[in-house]
Amino acid sequence: CCKGACSEDTASRIMSLLLKGAAFASSRPSTLKTTQELVFKLVEVAPEGSSTADNVVDLIQQHGLKAKKPKVVKFAATLVLQSIQEFGTSAFNVSKLSAVHETLVGNSNDKIRAVGIEVLAELCRTFASKSPLQALVDKLKKS
């Protein structure tokens, strides 16, 4: 990869700029698509064994999923789900994904809660069972 582009520091700085800037809050579909592609590229080029993918999820949880603007939260939630679907749960720390799931299903917006349930479904597919995640399943509110 490009010299320096794969470093955890650089990836963290890029993610921080995306989250604190207007990229996640944009109303332009092309900006959102470019943001998604950049985040995917950060995860894709991360060196084997690095914590870049987990840092990306951490930053999205800290700044995207807890943002005051619902549009930002929805984009961040969808981005986490798409990242899991694109790279599989093995690219990420399961405990961090579980924390993301809990944040999402605790949201007051039903569309964001639905994304949280999809994240949980991806985690269950990883284990080919819901048994390891039974505590998370039990926390889901009854419809």
C-alpha cells in the first residue's frame, strides 16, 4: 500500500476528520458513497494483525453513533453493518461489535434499531448459533 497510508495513526486521523467534518452529515449521495469507499479502503489496506479495523469501529461508535444528528447516526450505523457484510466479523473484535449492537438497539429511532438487529444477526451467523450471544438477544425489547 502507499507509504504511511496503512498506519494505524493515519487511519485514525482520517476517520476523525471524516467524523468531525461534514462527510457523515452530507445530504449528497456522492459524498456519502465516497466516505463509505474511503472507510472500506482503510479497513482493506490495514496490515495483518493491526487494530485499524477496530479503531475505525471505535471512532464510528464514539463520534458517529452518538452524534446529535439522526442522519449521522443512521449513516454510521449502516456503515458499520456494510463493513461487517463486506469484510466479515473476523476482521473486527467481536466485543466491539457487540458494543455497537447495544448502542444501536438502544436508539430511539426504529430504523437504527433495525440496523442493530442486523448487526446481531451477522454476529450470530459468525458463530452459527445465537448461544454465545444469548445475553444480547435477551436484552432485545419485545415488539
